Amino acid sequence: MNERVIPWQPTVIAGPKQALLVTPETAEMMIVKAKRPLIVVGPLINDNPAQVLVSKIAEKWNIPIVSTGDAFKSLTEAGVPSKSYGLVEIVNLLKDPEWKGVSGEGNHDLVLFIGVIYYMGSQGLSTLKHFAPHLKTLTLCKFFHSNADASFPNMKDEEWLKYLEKLAKID
Amino acid sequence: MAPKPKDMKDDFWKSKDIKISIGEIEEKDTKKMGEEVPMGPTPKPHVTDLRSWDMKLLDRYEPFYAPFCDMCCLCTFGKCDLTEKKGACGIDSAAQQARIVLLACNIGTAAHAGHARHLVDHLINDFGADYPIDLGMNIDIEAPLIRTLMGKKPEKLGDLREVISYVEEQMSHLLSACHTGQEGSSLDFESKALHSGMMDDLAREVGDIAQIVALNMPKGDENAPLVELGVGTIDAKKPVVLCIGHNVLPGAGIMDYLDETGQEEDLEVCGICCAAIDVTRYNDRAKVVGPLSKQLKFIRSGIADVIVVDEQCIRTDVLEEALNKNCAVIATTDKMCLGLPDMTREDTDKIVSKLVNKEIPGALILDSEKVGEVSVKVAKILAPEREKLKFLPELDEIQKMASDCTECGWCNRVCPNSKPMMEAVVAASKGDFSKFQELYEYDVCYSCGRCEQECERDLPLMDFVTKVGEHFVKDEKFSIRAGRGPVQDVEIRRVGAPLVLGDIPGVIAFVGCSNYPDGGKEVAEMAKEFLERNYIVVATGCGAMSIGEYKDEEGKTLYEQYSGDFDARGLVNMGSCVSNAHISGACIKIANIFAKKPLEGNFEEIADYILNRVGACGVAWGAYSQKAAAIATGVNRWGIPVVIGPHGSKYRRLYLGRADKKDNWKIKDLRTGKIMDGEPAPEHLIYAAETVEESMPMIAKLCIRPNDTAKGRQIKLNHYIDLYKRYFGVLPPDINLFVRNDKDIPITHKKEVKDLLEEVGWEPREIPQEPSLMGLDGD
């Protein structure tokens, strides 16, 4: 089996439905198609160059950022505005189709995750897989997330940052 | 075993207000088992009797499901994939998650109930069914859970049998509901899980009370002795017997045998997990190695000559691991027989001979007195022989073996916390052991051993961690206050008002296991923070041990720095897993002693009181077991919220409130009968935090209650704001939800809070005098 698509922590495999492996190009297509995307940023990328790239991705498509764990402070210090929620709180809101979203304009239809603690992120993605048919999930981590609808593969830092740069690049 | 003489340290009268306590105790001592008392609506509640209360909770704190598995594989219709579809039996994903949670709670409850049943039967056998339940002069409400749920006061050991029989009966119904084709509603599964958790709480109270009274453990003694904790406290030159698990009886048998034969100075008796805590409650000469996270490392160290296992949380490969170290294993309960021959009826010397001559791989001995004698004799014979053996590779050998690493990285990937094992091995191959040392300290690597199983070069990675730890961290010597058991009634009288009114900002209970995301130090640091902030901090089990494994700059543990009083800035080690019953018990006592709420058969009124007025919050940062699931669910039913660590998300279910839905927080003011807007306090019932930084302000927030006075609310908000600002750099964005009027605003943050209130268009609101969920729709 291609090691790039074995979940980073292999035992998070939950069942037959696995994430679609995506490149930055496919990820871009998903974002372009979405009406109300959202980015969820976790603490694993605190003080990481990926923060700036996420910020550029958010700016490029005007996507609001939600920070989880203690990512808020680190993002704020890096000049990246975000709204703070606990991971389980934001996932709980996202699974409610009636929720108005972080901008009050309606729930989101695409949620991009990056930097959330892997196994906990996997649990949150599982919630959305089972109970939020109204939205899609896409993970931009350097780890393959089988519970997402679409995920980047397992990668080393260098390749991962290139993926993010590609996604952040202004055409 | 023989009853021990009464320890006069139990007499607290010298330090307490005798006059007031005696008067009140005498007045209240009326409700005996079998004696008629004014009875509330729900004595001995059946599975469905508290369903309406559960639905109130579940309406406000909706279950949040995070499936760990998409499938159901419980019957031969399956496997069924439940992703956005139903299974062959008709179950959907939400109900299946709730069913698995109920199953987990039932497993946990059965573990505690089985443990309690064993203790009660054994102790009745030794001491008689008429042995009195006497927790000393400062504890009149000796069994708040039993009184509330059974509607009776237990007078003697024999009374506990009725309680445990009731728990067992309820468990049959609850387990039955998990069968295919029974319950179909996720909410009803949750109601049953809450019932199961409450049965767990009850079983734990039975178990702990039985062992406290019969084995003369500390009876709410705030000055319970400090006992030695840490690998460095074990004198490896002596024969060493290690007890692992939760049941005190085998360990007590060992201590008794040593005392009776005058060998107490000749051997080291130590323990891992709750057995350690309970053996030190029985006899403070025993030592605590540490929490569950020490288990494999300590076995691999080869220090123990004999390992005595009882029940719960023991590595199931303990026999294989022990045999690798030429160490004898004695299994002691029906819960864990390990395939060993039953030697219970054999002559003691014959068992010893068979064990030391390796005629049997280990022995099953279901008699704790015999366990005492056999383990001591075997340890004394094996110790000199084992002294010559080498159990761990030397550092230069580790360096050589480490150079075989292919750097495949799978050790990191299978590590539950993705810790950098590969990097440690690579560094070790160059003679740098610092990364292994980092993994060893505070059990950052909690030695599950998954990495070793995965290693394509079969490198003994746990041996590496253990050896480096042994070499560089020689002075692991700490202390822990022996588990004191329940809170005294006089303490409740002292703290009842300040707690309910909010002057003491809350009770934080650090409980549960050591499945920490980043080592045990985080728990100790959390405890320290809340102690410094004037909270009452209580602890049990592995959490209590982790707190003891931390020293300040002066080399003192928190137990040496803070008193064992149940009071502001008190650090109270209540004891083992079963002692968790005293945490909900303390909250129940507040409702009874402070607020005069009757207990007998009166669950709902008590739980409603706790939910709305007692600022208590559990923290199970490393919860991993089914028992922890049952404990958390049990305290949730009493209205006590719990924060769990990130691994807790794997329990599949949380109870989360929605602060954005104003109608969810309606309450009734029982004083005026008016239904009014409330506030999200407590906001969640069980919440998984991703990081410690996230958890700290959340813990403070979950101590807020609608009943707080303005002064109390100011104090609580001050801590919430302070912690939030520390970890997030800004004012909590939801602070407006918890400010009822200007008087609630903490003086130190007045301007910025007022600015925020103005920005969000905040309006003051009425404060309920007696907030309650009772009397709302459906009642």
C-alpha cells in the first residue's frame, strides 16, 4: 500500500470510507467551488512557517479562520486574525446545519483543517463525516487524514510547505 | 486478617470545634438501615426512574458523537457500515455510539462493582456482617450516595451487601439494553449510561467505605501521613514485591505477613496504580512507585522480584514480561488468572518451591493471606539469585543497537502521542541520550510499548527508555499524602457557604489515569495553578500520584507545600479510583449539610442543587479506561462537569452545551416560581480540551454557577479572565454571558470588561435566587 495514504497514525482507520487524496490543484478546485469555506487551525502549527502560508490562503479566498486549542495567541502574534473555539465546540457547531457560521451568513460548506492534534482532529473529522452531510472537509496537514473527505498525503516538511505555497500562490 | 488497633490519629477533635460538631451530629443521627425515614420520590431508582432528569440534562447538554469506528461488529448481521446509513438491525450511527458508550460505562461499573463485591464479601468473612460502619466522630453522613440512592443509612458491613446487590441487579438490565434489538434511541442509551455511571459511583462508595472501616484506613484525616513515592525510594538491595492493580487485599496480606513475622524492615513492598495508593492507606510503610505510566518501565527494570497482580489496568502481558526478567508472578483475583495453575489450596511451602524452581510459570492464589506468605518467601529466595542478573542493556550496548535503526519512522507513527522515538534512537546511536531522557522524565513516554511492537529491527525500545532513565534520573524520590477518604462533615460546614456563594471559586478534582498527551507534569502544574488561586484541589488515583511527582525549586512536592484540608488551598488526596465516590459525596453533603436538602430517595433535588450551585469540576486529563468513562458519566448525572484531555475524544461522546442558544439556558427560580433567562453555567458537562492551555480557562469557567453571589462571581470571573488572558492574550469573548449586572464585573478588569459589554450591546439581567431545572417544561 502507498505509505502516503496510510493514515499517519494508522489505527485511526474507521471503516471503508476513506478520504480522497488531493494535490494543491484539487484542493484549490474545492475551495473555488465552495460558497462559504472556513479554515480551522490547531496548535500543531504554532510558531511554524505554515502559519503564514495559511494566512495567505485565507487572504487569497477571503476565508475566515477559526483557531483551536491555544493556537489563537500564536496566530495573533504572527499577525493572523482568527476566532477562537475549542475543537469540539467548533465541530459541534459545524454539524448543526442551522448554525449561522462564524460570519453569521450561514453554516460553512467546506472546512479546511490544519494543525489540529492528529488523533483528536481525526475524531472531529469522524463527527463531520457521520453527522454533517451538509459540508465537506479537507485537511491541509502533512499527515493523511482518512476521516476527512479529502486530504493531503503524508509528507515531509519540505514537500508539505511546497503544497501550501502552491495553494497560497496568487495566480 | 486481624483487625488493626485503632489509630489515634483518627481523632480530629483536638483540632476541630467539638461543641458545634457534636451537637449537629447527634441531632442528625436518625436514619438507620431498615429504619423508616421520610422518603423522597426515588429510592432505589430503576433504570427509567430518573429518565426525566436525564432528558433535562441531555436537552441542555446534547450528546456530541465522534465515532471511533464507522462499523458495528457486534452481531453476525454485520459488519455494518454506519456511515450515513443504518445497520442491518436498524441502528444508526448516533445510537450505536451511545450504545458503545453505555457498554463502556457498564464495563467500568462492573469492574468497580466486582471489586466492591469482592471486598465486601471478604471483609464480612473476616470481620462479620455486624462489623459497624464507623467513620469517626467527624463524619456523620458516612455514605451520602447510599443514603440518597438507597434511602437508608448503612450501619454495618452486612448492609453494604444490599447495596451491591442492587447495583448488580441494575447492571443486568443495563447490559441487557446493549443487546442487538433492544434500545434504539441514542438519548435513551445516554440515560442508561448516566444510570450506569451512577451505579458505578454507588459501587465505589461501597468498596471504599468497606475497606476504610474494616482495614482502618484514614477516615477523612486531613493529616494522613506523607508516604514515599517514586522509583528512587525503592531499596533494590532488599527483596522487592510489587503490587499492580486496584484491590488492596493481596497487598494488605503481604504487609500483615511482614508485620506478623517481624520482617517489616527486610522487604520492600511497593505498588503501581491504585493498589499502591490503597496499600499505603493500609500501611504507610509501603511505597508508591507511581501511576500506570510506570508499569512497563518498572517491570523491565527488573527491580521487582515478585509481581502480585490483582485487578484492573494491569498489562495483560505481565506474565510474559515478568518471566523475561526471571520474576515470579502471583495472580490473586478471579478477574485476572493469566492461565496460571490454581494453587489456592496447596501448601504454602509447596507453592514457593514450585515458583522458585520454575515448575510453574506463576501461581493463581485466591487467598490474600496465602499471597502474603508466598510472595514474601519467594521474593527472599529469588532476590539473591536475581541480583547477579542483568536486566537492561548498558548505554554503550544501546548505542550499538541503536545504530541498526533504519529510520523508517513507524515508531513515531504508532506512538499514541507521536513522540519522537526515532529521533531518540538516532541520537542514541551517536552517544546522545538526552532525547531518551526527555521521553523518560514525567512519563512523557508512558511505556505502552507500541513502538517496540512495530520496530522492524526489534529494538527493545522500552529497555532503552528504562535504562536511560535509570542512569540519568536516579533521584526519583517524591512524596504523596496517603489517601484520606471522605470529606469530614465539619469541613463541609466550614466551606459550604463560601463554595455555594462563590467566595471559594471552586473544587477541582484531578482524577483518573495517566494517558496524558505530554506527561504527568502538566497535571501537577494544573493542580499548582488552582491551589495558588484558592481553589480546593482534590485528587485520586494516578492523577494524585502525578501531582506528587512534581517538585518546586526548593525540592518540595505539592503535598509537602499544601495542607490536606478540604478547604481553599487544600490539596486533598482522597485515595484510589473507588475513592472518587467521595468527590460526588462531598457535593451531596453540601446540599444536605449546608442547604438542608433531605437525602433519602431524593436524587433529583440533590443533583439539581449541585448542578446549579456547587462550583465543582472534574479533570481527567489522562482518562483512558472504561472505568474512567463510568466515573465521568456518573458525576455528570449529579451535575458535575468534567474536562478530559485530548485522548478523551476517543470515548466517542461528550455532552456539550450551546452557549449561542439562549433558550437552552432557561431556569426556574424556585423562590418566585418564575421561569427566566439563565446563563451557560456550567457550559458543558463533559468537554475534551486539545491542550492544557485550552483546558485551564475552561476549568475555571466550568466552576461558574447561576447561584454565585456578586462577590463570588467577581472572584470566579477574575480567575477565568486572568487564565484566558494568559493563554489567549485577550479578554474571553464570551465574558458578557456571565456578567449578570455591574456588580459581577471584577474590579481589576472593570474597564476592559465594560468596553466589551458595550461593544456587544449587553443588558443587565435578573439574578435567580434559587436557580433550578425542576419545574420547567415537562415537569
